[in-house]
Amino acid sequence: MSGRDGHGSGVSLPGDPPGGRRAVLVWGVGVAVYFVAVIFRTSLGVAGLDAADRFGVNASALSTFSILQLLVYAGMQIPVGLMVDRLGTKKVLTIGVLLFTLGQLGFALSPSYPMALASRALLGCGDAMTFISVLRLGTRWFPARRGPLVAQLAGLVGMAGNLVSTIVIARLLHGVGWTAAFAGSAAAGVVVLVLLLLFLKDHPEGHEPEPSPEQGAPPSPAGAAFVRRQIAESWREPGTRLGMWVHFTTQFPAMVFLLLWGLPFLVEAQGLTRETAGELLTLVVASNMLVGLVYGQIIARHHAARAPLALGTIAVTATLWATTLVYPGDHAPMWLLVTLCTVLGACGPASMIGFDFARPANPPERQGTASGIVNMGGFVASMTTLFAVGVLLDATGDDYRIAFSSVFVLEALGVVQILRLKARTARRERERLVASRVEAVHVPA
């Protein structure tokens, strides 16, 4: 069985990386970079009300911070995937660290709304280079059978970065003030840059990828044709498209909640204190980390569980959101808000399932490009919903029930696409598995 069949197995496959302590160390450096990127990405989530006061903006303008950041992030996913495939992980991560650190520092020092917007865009550009690079490190350093668990662990560490935002950044913000909190956090970018330059390698010795004629070559018509071919061949695989729609549909409810609108919703619409609202945001993150471990283990052992887990998460999330929004009275009870936040924690791990559909559908030389397409899905959905919530809040006089109803529109769209592509992807995976077994039988000993 080849490493592309996507089925968990208890044996290492021929040509698989060995894993081991060195793999954990190198991968850990890459994950540390992603950890810091997530801290910077989500730091606005606990500072939304402070940002509105600092820059004197309304809900729509406030949402523009996160929308622009995610617009840049989503728009960079395919280019970053191509960069990772052609330049390697270390170079791309180095560029990413420099950009998101400068963006966080610029946000700390921005005296005006336009400069703050530009800083968030720069941060989004650097952030966009991290997660795909970490996924690539995982496939280069660990056996294929470890892929689902390694990817879930990367997402779990990223959520730990979110936890730092909801606890540490929030306290710093109200302890030392805006400039010191954001500028101080930027120092973490310098630390991971040093670790990256000293310890990170693209792949283990003896497991170098097959060089492509375009790798490292200057831009040319041939290079442009290679880019178009990489994107077209990745998109042609139903597994890539299914992965994108899974990511699109599962990630955004929690992302929108944590990135910007959760704190205002809990404080302004539900009448909670900022401290209690912060604890509920922390609950989302803690739930995410726990569910991520469970989902990773389930998928590693039972590959057929991918679609049921994704669709089940979508159904439960929609049910809890609907119950919260239509609950009679001015405020939903605390038990319901706790349940909602616990369920929202499953959205991140469910979104990682998208990569488990794209990974077996694409050869190693297309993994970065395919991952970029998948990762773009959730961030496009998040960006769309952030914008819709902001516009609807302004149009309805801060009616959060109407504003958050936009969640159901995107979930319905995504579910239709998932159901449309699920059977086709399963058929392709079966065909690939049969072909790989036939190939293995005819390989001479």
C-alpha cells in the first residue's frame, strides 16, 4: 500500500520518513512558529471593544480589521502552497515570521485606523505562510499513517495560541495598556525566528523530495505553466474540493466567534461581564484542544469516520446556534451558552478533516498546493461571515440574533457541496487503493 492511499495502517510504508525524536524536534519548531502566529491572529478577538474605542470606529469598521486580515490570509493560500512546493518549508516560514512580527509591532504602534489596517494585512500575509508549512513538515518528517494525528496535534497547538490570547493578552491589555501589550507580544516572533534559523530542516537526510525542473527557477513562461498545472491538477481531484468544503463549513462558526464577535455578543447581547465572557472564550479553546485529540485518534484508526464526524459537527453546531438565538427572553441561560461554547470547540478539529480528504488525493509534490486550496475554504467563510455580521449589526441596531443568523446560510451551502462530493471522493480513494495494491504485488523483491 502506498503512502497516498490515505488509510491508516500499523506498518510503515516503503519510503516513509522514520519519525522519531529528531522529527518531533524539527516539527516542534515549526509548530512553535504557528503557535505564535495564532496568538497574533487572534489577539484582536479580546481587544475588539478596546480597538473600537481607540480608533473611534463602528461595528462595520471594526469587522474590517479581521476581514482584511482574513482576505489577505485566504488570498495567499494557493500562492503559499506553491511557494512551499517550490522553495521548501524553511524559507517560507522565515518570510512568514518576519511579516507577522512586523505586523503585530505595527498594530501596537499605529496612531490611526488606516495604519492599523495596514498592519493587520501584513500580519495576515505572514500568518498565511505558517500552517501549510507545518503540514508539509509533518508529511516530510513522519510516516503517512501518522498524518491525521500529526495534523490534529498541529491544530491543537494552534488553539493553545488562542488560549494565550484569551488569557494572557487580555490581562496584559488591561494591565499595561494597548501599546505595551501588543509590542511586548511581538517579541515572541523574534524568539521563534531564532529557533527556526537554528534548528529547522525541510526533510530528514535520505528523504529528499524528487526535484522538479521548476524548483528554485526564476519566473518564466514555463514556471507560469507549472503553477497553472499544479492548481488545475489539485483542483481536479474531488478529494481536494471536498476537503475545501469541509474546511469551509466547519471552521468559520468558531473562528468568527473567537476572532472578533464572540466577546461583543456575550457582553452586549447576553449581558455578561467581560471576565465571564473571557472565560467562555477560553472554554471554546479548551474544548477545541480536547476534541482535537479525540478526532485525531478516531480518524487515524477509522478512516471512514471522516465524513460522519464533519457532518455531525456541523449539525450539532447549527442546532446549538439556533437554540441560543431563538431562546425566549433577553438572554440565553448560562448552561446554554456553556454548551454552545463547548460545541464550538469541535469546529477547529472538524475543519482539520478537510486535509485528510486532500492528502491521499494528491502526490507529495502537490501537497502544499492542495493544502492551500483546502485552507482557503474556512477563511473565505470566516471573512464572509465577519463582514455579514458587522453589516447586519449596523443595519439592525445591534440585533445579534439577526446578525448571527448569517451562519446558517454558509453552513447550508457547505453541506450541499459536501454531500455532492462525498461519494465521488470515496470512489476515487477505492480506485487508488486497488491500484496501489496491484502495483505493490508487481514490485520485484
